[in-house]
Amino acid sequence: MLTAVDVRSKVPEVRGVPGLGCVPWMLRDGPGFLLREARAHGPLFRAKMGPGSLLVVAHPRDLRVVLHEQAKDFVRGNTVDLVRPLLGNGLPLSDGDFWLKQRRTMQPAFNRGHVALLADKMAAVCERRLADVPLGATIDVHRFFTHLARDVIVETMFSDSVANESQRLDEAFVEVSAFAGSRAFLPVKIPIEWPLPSNTRFRNAVATIDTVVSSIVKRRRDGERKGDLLDALLDARDPETGDAMAPEHLRDELVTIFFAGHETTANMLTWAWVELSSHPEWARRMRDELVALAPDRPIVAEDVAKLPVTNAVLREALRLHPPAWIFARQRLEPFALRDYDVRAKEVLLLCPYVTHRLEEYWPNPDVFDPQRFLEANPFTLGGGREIHYLPFGSGPHVCIGNFFAITEGVIAMGALARHGRLQIAEPSRVRSVVASTLTAANTRARVEAW
Ligand code: HEM
């Protein structure tokens, strides 16, 4: 490999190829590249990217500084500009007082008590989706779970349905996700206004998503209240002015929940079945546990905390294949991390994918072994102060939908335990693909009897 480490710089620096830096490797296989370099130089290093650089941060002690101890000093800033045309100023893209106000408005819809009330709807979606894939059917696992998770979000958070718009909506989500994945590491920013085919496709996809979301809002304004997230946003009033949420902010939060809430969960379930396909002993243990608790009924909210094996399988899939494999922060003024100088606005690339495979914390890190969570805590959502497990992030911005996602995952596994297993024909041919999250390709599988 052409990597050269600059011994003069204090933080190890991976320079890559002249002019481009590490861009070709990030584009070819970002997770693999970062892991390789972290194993070679340690989990804090700088990667040259064209004329600039990224500071890769993956050691728990550094993550604690950025996400907890000095969290207030770090912002998402311009690291999220690429997806701003889609998500506007939604929660994952905002900072400071505006973020706090929006987070407080939305939090109740995601609290455990409220998520428990949504379990029946989640189970109904799972049963309906599985009815379309009888034993013997061949399916694309990633696509199957993407549709399932999309319906769960629409039916639980917006109490609505997108059955009539589903195809163009799915195409739009695939487009925006691929756009984010392909542009994130280009050495130069391509303005979204330029008349390029990929820009046009992206803008059209955003317009499609906007149309669907605004028709959901219109139906609600004309209809009855449902007590869901959409109502919470419509009812929110500014404590000082008494004003309702501005239409553009409402739009941003709804598109955010739609987007952030389904692709990630779909990837968790997809990767779990990639691993279960080559570890049938864990598939069997999980199924036995689920069937012993609920032989002839869907999983209900109170069951979720009584299923350690199922929870451990999901945790281990999230460890090896965290859907949010990277996220970013920056600081507006220069600062020091350990003893190293960091420039103002340098992008800090926080990388759970690397953290989750540090040998110091995870023996045999590349091996799928849910036993490690059974022995520690199969119900952890991660992100505590000892941050070596952070699939949902950590600190004030920790994923608002973490418990929602796990509940959905366990309920989906319960439905499959009574229906059939998803056997991916050649798990070794499954490829990681970096879209806006870490997703999987080549996931064709047969629905088989247990
Ligand atoms: C397995 C599924 C999921 C994973 C792996 C995941 C991962 C993450 C991560 C790592 C963050 C932190 C980003 C940062 O600190 O910059 C985050 C934030 C967020 N997630 Fe999730 N997420 C999942 C499911 C969901 C669901 C189901 C929803 C909503 C229904 C959701 C909505 C959000 C929102 C709104 C934020 C921003 C929170 C804030 O900044 O206050 N996520 N997620």
C-alpha cells in the first residue's frame, strides 16, 4: 500500500496518494481502510483527503472527551452540509439552543413508555410483510427489511400509510442515500446547484420525499388527532412566544425521522441475518428462546426485556456492522486532543466501526459471538461513559430512536421465529456498501422452515 506515515507530525498521518490523499481508499472500502490504518497506527490518526484532512477518532478515551466531557464545544457544523438539502435543520444536523428545543419537543414520543404503546403496530407490520413471503420464497433481505422498517415508521410515528406512493418513495430514498455515500469523501465539494445528472436525480428525490411528507401533514391537519410524533410536533408551542413550529422546521423533523428511522434499523436486521446465515447455532438459540416465550402470539412490549439471546444477537450485529459507522464533529477554534494540536474546523471523524473492533476491548474482534453480550449486558444500548460500544452514539446527541429500533428488531425476530428463517445463500459473498449508512449488497435469501 502507498501509505506513508509522517513521523514528524505528532498524530500519525496517513498521506495516501499524491493530490488525492486517502480518497480512493475511502471510496473503495471506507470501513476496511479505516480499520486497517487504525490497527497499524492506533485509533487516533489523521488521513489526508485531497487538499484537506480528517482526524479519525476511535479510542474510547478520546470519544469521551468529544462526546461527553467537552460535548458543548463540538458541533456538527458544516460536516453535514451534504445532506442539508434533504434534512434541513432536523435534529441530527442541528446544534445549540435550536437543537435542544427540538429534542425536548420530540423526546416524549421516543420514551420507553411511549415506544411500548407502539409495539402492537410494529408487530402488525411484521406479520403483514411476512404474509407476502411464504416458505420457499426467494427475497432480497435488505430490501425486505427496508420496506418493513419504512412501514413501521410511517404507521407508528405518523399513523398513516404510504402504500400508494411506496415505489417512488423507495426509489427516492435509495437515490438520496447513494448520493450521500458517493459524495461524502470527494476531495472537492460539488455544488448541488450544478446541472449534473446526479444533482438532478438527488433534487428530484428530495422533492418526492417532500411531497409525500407534506401530504401526510395535510391529511392530519384535515383529520383527527392520533397522539403520535406528528401530533407532538404539530402541538408544540414555543414557551416564550407561544408560536407553533414553523412549517419548514416541521418538515425537516419529519423527513429526518422518516430517513434516520428506517434505513438504520433495516441495516441492523439485515446484518443480523447475514451473520445468522453462517451461524445457524445462534439462529436456533434465538428461535428457541422466542418460541419458548411466545409460541403462538406476536412479541409484546413487556417481552423485549425477557429475551437475552435475541437482544445479544442484535447487539453483536450492531457491533460488527454499525449502520452509523461514522459520524462527525468539529470545533470552531483550535484545540488540543491528548497533546495533539487540532486546527479550527478540522473534521473529526468518529468511527464506531473501528471502536467496535479494538482488540483491547473486544477479544477476537472480527468474530460474530453474541455470547460476549450475554456475559456482559445483553440489553445495553451502549454509549455509557466507557465508550467502547456506541452503535447509537453517546452523550447529549445519543440516538433518540435507540429503544424504538431495538424494540422493532426484537419484534421482527419474534415474527420470523414463528414464520421461517432467512437463509442467505452465500453469506461470504455479501458485500458492505457505504451509502448514507453501512448497508449490505448480495443479500438474496430463501425463506426456509425452521
Ligand atoms: C439500529 C438503528 C439506529 C442506529 C444504529 C442509529 C444510530 C444513530 C447514531 C450513531 C446517532 C448519533 C449521531 C451523532 O451523534 O451525530 C443517531 C442520532 C439520531 N437518530 Fe438514530 N439510529 C438508529 C435508529 C433510529 C430511529 C429508529 C430513529 C427515529 C425513529 C432515529 C433517529 C435519530 C435522530 C433524530 C438522531 C439525532 C439525535 C440528536 O442529535 O439529538 N434513529 N442515531
